[in-house]
Amino acid sequence: MRQDLTGLPPLFIQVGDHEVLLSDAERLAGKALEEGTPAKLEVWENMWSVFQMLAALLPEAQQAIHHIGDYVKETLKLEAEV
């Protein structure tokens, strides 16, 4: 990965462990952290690409969406304190 990720806002990356681009998500999170960009990676077991779109059917997708909301709230709270 050759992109410069410095200066990006905090990243929250969700990926299923059956996702074709799992290794890309892992590399993105690692590179961001190396360059000082806060990053959190969640890997969901037995999930695939864009599983969050099935929140009406999958409890895991509902949980994942709640995790996104929690991350946004926490990140905004931390930024407001700075």
C-alpha cells in the first residue's frame, strides 16, 4: 500500500472473515496505525462483504451497525474534549 494516510480522521473498518478483501482491510488498518492515524478493525466471524446491509435479517448485522454508532459517538466525544 503506497498511499499516504497521515492526516486522515479516525478510521473504523468492519469486515467479514469471508470477505474477499479481508487482507486489504487488515493492511489498511495497519498502515493507518503506522502513520499515526487512529484505526479500529473489526473482523466478524462467518460474515461476508457488506453484511451490514442485511440488518433486517441478521442479528450480527444489527450489532455491527450499533458498533458503528458507538464508534462515532465515542470519537466525537473524544474530539469535543480536545
